[in-house]
Amino acid sequence: MTPNAVRAAVAPAETSGGLWERVRRVLPFLGPAFVASVAYMDPGNFATNVQAGADYGYMLLWVLLASNLMAILIQSLSAKLGIASGMTLPQAIRANTGRKANIGLWISAEAAAMATDLAEFLGAAVGMHILFGLDLFVSALLTAVASFAILAIERRGHTRLEAVIFAFVAVIGACFFVEIFVADPDPAGIIHGMFVPQITSSAVYVAVGMVGATVMPHVVYLHSGLVQHRAGILGHDRKREHFRRELVDIALAMNGAWLINSSMVIMAAAVFYAGGVPIDGLEDAQATLDPLLGNLAAYAFGIALLASGLSSSAVGTMAGQMIVDGFMQWRVSVFLRRFITMIPALIVIGLGVNTLDTLVASQVVLSLVLPFAVIPLVWLTSRRDVMGDLVNGPVIRGLAILVAGLVLAMNAVLLYVTATG
């Protein structure tokens, strides 16, 4: 649907405040946050969430709740930057920093993109291996073909790609609904773990990995570009209204991702932790589900993992392309980038490295580079010369600084625990 057609459809609704009219006003703006939310349900999330639930039961559910609140704030700031400035976050950084700072932040962004690519490609290959019993390396090659096909859809329009991504999200959600239904978790344990924060020193590594898997640096960059495809619907002079409607998109998508992530931890806690079953790798988790919960749960896990890997792989490649274009102004084909970034995953799979350990480690890398995306975002969105009327107010600025501080503190704790054992 063209921007003019969408504007015509939305215009009649502006004069009425009924429920259906409000829905019609928001519908054309749904999509960017759902694309970004796929990164919050990628195979790295599977690995860290299953590890957290299997090793610590429901104890770390509060980490997901806190991370989701942080993610909502950060993604809203990214969207607001794109709407207010007309630039992506990498472009805004390049325009407002010196050459050395720009190159340093580009390197950190590429590290995040590479860690993301590794997790997503590896997870999709494991999902295909689980479902079809193929050799893991053969599964990786088939994943490569499928990821190229998904990227090709983007050339037919952003709305078509968003529809495909939304379908993948629906599949992941449906699969974990089945998992929760079959696992029969403890409601009291869920509530306690979600609203009573507690942690042990041995859980810090996994907890920080959960933050790294939930608040994803590459989609902090990506979201600022995704929202710009809808800038012409209301007209470029109605940026505040555009942002208000994008907030609905963010709330729906991020809270949906939080529910799915929580269901991963709950399933692992109810099945593996409660049964005292050790887990060593995602393949092991799926194989253990079969005798404990039956074929339905085991196949649902594999389908969700495959859907997660394929969709997030496409989103990660889009983010990587936006990063290199914004920071360095290099025009790189999305297909060439996909080909290059799949090589490390193929090497890891060929070497037979433990998939769960690799995925969790990749999420810790993401957590370590997250401040290099969050701090520039907070700085830029607090500048009136960049944001205009959408500049952060005192409350939002304070919350954003608090979130940035928490991220830095968690990374410091991670480094200390890792160094001291």
C-alpha cells in the first residue's frame, strides 16, 4: 500500500475517537517493532533462557522482566531518533562525532552484528537438524539457502517482509504455548521468580547473557531506520503523532517477545530443573523433551528454534547492512554480507563446538558491546539540535541514563566474576 493510499485510509479516522477508529489509526504503523522484536527471540535467547531455567529454575525470571522494560525504553528512543532526525543511529553518530570515535563505534557495532549472526545461523541449523535428522553441517548449508530466500522478499517491499516476520513470530509463540501447556509449570514459582529479584554468584554469567540476548545492540541501530519507511503517511510535519503511534507498535511487540522469552525459562524450569535433568546443548534439550513430554513438545521446540533462527538471521543481516552504510557509507549488497557473515558459523559447526556454550558466549559478547550503542543513543536523543521538539524530557533522560548505568554495572560485574571465577 502506497503512503498516499494509507494516508487516505487513515484520514477519516482522525475525526473520531471510537475504538475501531483508533485501531485503524495505528494499524498502518504496526511492523517496525515486530521486525526488531525477532532479535529478542533469536536462538541466543533460546540458549540463555533454557540454560537459566534448567540450572536455576524460575529464579531468573525477574531478569527478563527488567530487561524487557529496558528494551521498551531503548527501542522507543531508537525509533524516536529515526523519526525526529530522519537518520539512522549509525548515520547520526557519524554526523555528530569525530572520525576516531566513529570508527571505534563502528567496530563495536560490527562485533555485535557478527555475534548475532553466529547465534542466529547456528540456531537455525540446529533447529533444522532437530526436525529432519540431517547432519548439522548439511543443515547449516540448507539454512543458508533459506536465509537468502527470506532476504529476497525484502526486495519486493518492506511490508511483505514484515508480514513474513510476523508469521514467524506467531509460529514461535504458538510453539511455546504448546510447551507451557504440556509442561504444567508451578504458578507460585513463576510469580515468585518474576517479582522477587534474587541471584547467586554462579548465575551472574547466565543473567548477563540473558540481558545481552534480550536488549540487542544491532536492533538498537536497526529500529531507527525501520520507522522511516512510514514517515510519509502522516506527513513529515507530524513527527510527534508518528512517534505516538510507533509506541503502540513497540508495546505490543516487546511485551509479546517478553512473554515468549519467559515461556522458554518456565518450560526449562518445569521440565529440566524440576526433574533434575542436566542439559548440554540445544539438541540435548530437544532430545530430552521427547521422553519427558512426548513428540509434540519436542517437535514444537525444534519448529520454534528453526523459525527463530531463519527470521532473526534475515533481521540481523539487515541491521549489519544499515551499520556499515551508516558508519562508513559503504554500499554492500545484503546478499554479499549474508554470505560473508555465515562463514564463522560454518567454521564453528564444522569444528563441532558445543552449540549451547557458543550461543551463550555470543550473548555475553552482545552484552559487553551494548553500552557502545546505548550511550550514543541516550546522548543523541537528549540533544535538541538533533531531536527538535522530540528531545528527551528530564524524566526520560534520567531513565535512559539509569538504564545505561545499569548496563555498564552489569558488564563490570560480569568481567569481575569471569576474572575471579
